[in-house]
Amino acid sequence: MRQPVSDIAFTPAVKLVQERMGTRTRCARFEHDEEGGWQTTLNAWLRAFIAERDSFYLATASAGGQPYIQHRGGEPGFLCVLDERTLAFADYSGNGQYITVGNLAENPKAFIFLMDYLNRRRVKLWGEASVVENDAERLHLPTSADPRLRPERVIRFRIAAWDVNCQAHIPRKAGERDVLAATEAMRRRIAELETELARLGGLAPQRPEVELEA
């Protein structure tokens, strides 16, 4: 029998907790493709979702299991789809701690968490990551136009499974681009209304001035 894709997260210990808490039957539905089981390859929806993201969270762990989460950000598209199971991004010089790079040197297991706060959507990706030194140019990955930022390496992420979370408890937040776009649209609309009001004011009949008796 083929091992369910969801077993990457639903370990025996996790399943025991699900049994104890009464959610095992519901969670077992993720183990069957016909019930909307977790996927292992990128579909068109996820490709588009990734292309829109300007940030994500990358989780790694040391060989001893010590976890670490790192935020990565850039222009939309900086997290690239190389094929139906592989993602990659240029990694820049930072504070010199190299925790993620060190973790991946001894433990390739990794996790990517993608958030869309405005539309309250989140995607979880399990897989393995590897460090490719000085490979940004060969992979044709987009890099920052800021000359102060220098890509030191490429990090590849090989997808083992992915799933979409529900919207529960996600606060709705707008990014800078969304706020600027909404503000610009509002300004254009205000300008249109002011123009219309000025036109209507010019067409309005003039009321005769009434002199008040002393």
C-alpha cells in the first residue's frame, strides 16, 4: 500500500494525538487523493500564488533537531519555479550568522510557509533544500536591482508535499503595494468627482442676490 503523502506531517505520534482529540477521521481524508489529499507537484494555481509572493518563511533544523525560521523577501517572482517540484531563490549576504546554510549542511529537511494576508490564504510546503554556491547567474534567477545587495548562493527547494490551510485566525493585512494601489485609485476617483462637481456647479442656475432691508 502506498504511503499517504500527508504522512510527512501526520507521524504516528501525531496520529495518536488526533485519535485522542477526536479528529483522526477528519484528518484521514487527506490521505486519499479522491478526498482532496495533499499534492506533491505544483499545479497552475500554486504556480500563480508563488509568483505573486514578495516574501516567505523558510524553516530548517540542525542535525540535533534545533529549529530555525528565516524570513526571505524580494520583488514578486524572486521565489522561482524551476520545474513541477523544484523552487529556488537567490540568497544574499546578511548578518553573517549563516544558521540556515549551516543547518542545511547537516540536515536537508526544510519547510516553506507562504502567506497572503490580504486574501487570508496560506500554503505549507514540505521538502528538502540544498545550497548551491555562486549559481544565481546560471539558474537565471531574478536578483535585486540594489547594488548593495550581493547574491552569495542559490537555495533550491525540492517539494515532497504541499497543502493549503484554511482561513481561520489569519488577520487581514495589506502590503505596501496594495495600499499604494488602493490609494492611487482613490485619488483618481476623488479627482473625477471634483471635476464633475465643478462642471455641475458651472451649470447650476445663479440665484439672484437679495438685498436685506436695513
